[in-house]
Amino acid sequence: MTFAKGRTAGVRSLGLVLLLIPCAALAQAKVDVQAETVLVSNKDSTIDPPELAKLKDNFLKNGLAFTSYRRLKTAKLSLEQGKPSKLDLPNRKTVTVRLDSLKDGTARLQVEVPPLSQTMTLGREGSVSMVAGDHDGGKLVLVLSPASAGKPRRAAVSRPDTLVCPRN
Amino acid sequence: MAPNPACSSYIPLLSPFIDGELVPSERQNVERHLAACKDCTGRTADLRAESGLVRVGLEMAADDVDFKDFAQKVMARITPEKPPLLERLRLSLSEMFTYQRPVLISSFATAAALALVAVPLLLRDGLPMGYAAEKMIVERVSASEGAKVQPVVLEVQAGQPIIWMVDSAEPEPAGMSPEDEAQSEELDMAPAPKDSAKGGDAGAGRKGGEL
């Protein structure tokens, strides 16, 4: 084979690489966020689902003494820069979530729940709860958390160390 | 008996003559001599008979030899010893870079392209995109202009902030400009410590919770 053929093949391959780099870059600029709509009230003492006990605990620590926590809706928002995601709430309000910036792997979001607007930084741990108005005798709360938070990982599943059989 | 002096120059040519190894001019000379010399004709006949006997003997000996796997045995004897692994590797690479350079360049480029695409995707599975920060942080909260509520950020537990609203009950001081009003409604959370209730009165938040 001649050197010219090798050069042609090299140029073609380089073109392929240059073509794929933007594709890879575009594939990166997408941030997933989990948005939960929770109705908190003092009507009863329902906690549905039981995972909301953590939210109740956090609310209590901050002096918000609600007794009922009900998850109404869960949505996974895929955010891209320049493309705001909208989420309709049961009280006819619309939440708008924008990916403000993505710098060094850290995403900054802008969340608008009329009349409030907030700018937040996403983190691997925790969640941000934001009141979103009145609804059905209580308050609607928008909880933003990491998208993978709802998926229990295999390593996180605990097993009993010993299996004890009941004696008759 | 001493040979005829004329025959002495032809006797060495008789064996090649029988084997057909003489050039045409020599062959013609030998044939001309044989036509005139009975001694050399006899010698030629003896040589032919001797040659036939040798041929038959060799054929009989060849029949006794086993030629099975003959080629493999010969090749095994003439093939040099296997070079060491590193030497063979070096030879293979050298031949590859010499004769298959375009294929090699294409392969490397394709592998690099695949790595450029695959590595970010794999890393993305390990750490979700956008979650390089450890905890959730509320940087800034504001209420829209004209809103009769004020935002309050409660954060007893780091990474678990709650943004609540309280009624802006306080009357506006006289002479307050709209710009001042906007500033008062806007809370810049970035420099504040994480582990305390920020941006407003925690008691006001408590009040909101006692609905």
C-alpha cells in the first residue's frame, strides 16, 4: 500500500472523529432532575408513600408542623440549556425549570413557581423543597432531587445478618 | 589392452553421450566415431547396460522407502527454530506498520472516536451529569414584583433547604422606591452559612407550618 492511500484513510478517520466529538458533547449537556409534587396538610396523618417520612422529619426540624404528606405526582425532567421544562401543578400553576449553566459538571438551575423564582445548584445529596401555593386545604410542595434518588441501588438494599425461624 | 589413441579423446564423451548431455556438434562427432570404431561401440553398450542396472537398483531401493509425510519431515528439518515471543511480536508489528499502515491508522482512529463517545457515556452512568456538587444549594430566591408574599429559606439540615412563603405583613415605609422594594424581596443566599435558617425569620416559617 502506498503512503498516499494511508494518508487518505487517515484523513477520513480524522473526519469521522471530528464528526463524533460534537455528538459526544451534545450527549453530555443533559441534566436529569426528579420533581415530586407533594400535598402537605393537617387534614389527617397520612404519609403516602412512606418515603415521605424523611420530608416530614425535615419539615418538623424547620418548624413546619404538617401531619399529612401525600405525593401527587412524580416527573423526571431532562433539562437542556436553552430548553425550559414545564410542569403543571394540580393548582393550575406551572413550574418552569431551566438549566442555567453547566460548569465543571455542576448544574445551576432556575426554578420558577409563581410568584417565587429561585436559583439553585444541583448536588448528589439532599433535595430542595419549594412551596407552590395552596391546594385542597393544604400546601403544594415541589421537591427537586437527583434523578437517581428514586431508584434504590442494589448495594443499598440491606439484608438481615441472621435468619431466625420462629419456634412453635 | 591399450585403447586406440584415436579413442582416448572419445571415451570421456561416451557417458555424457548416453545421458544425452552433449551439444549437437559433439554428438555428431561421437556418432561418426562410433560408426567406425567397434571398441567404442562395445564400451557404449556396456555403459548403457550398466546405467540400466543402476536405474533398476535405485528403483527397487526407492520402493523400499516409506514416503509418507515426506514433505513434512523435510520441512521440519529445514525450518529454523521458532524465534522467541518478543522477536515474533516485533516482526509482526514491523510488518503490520510497513504493509498495513492505512488499515492500522483507520483502526486507531475508529478506536479513538469510540473512546471519545463511550467514555463520557460510561462516566455519565457513574456520576449523573450536573451532579458534581456534593449537596443541593439554594443560591438565590426572589418574589416577583408586586407579590404580597416574601420567600423564606429554611435549612436546619444542610442540603435539605425548604423555600417557604410568608405574607409580607409589614407596611411599606413612606418614601420607599420600587427599586428598594425589589431589593427587599430578593434574597441572595450564596454567602450565607448552610446549617442555619437563612433569608428570613425562622419563626415566620414556623407560623406558616402551623396552618
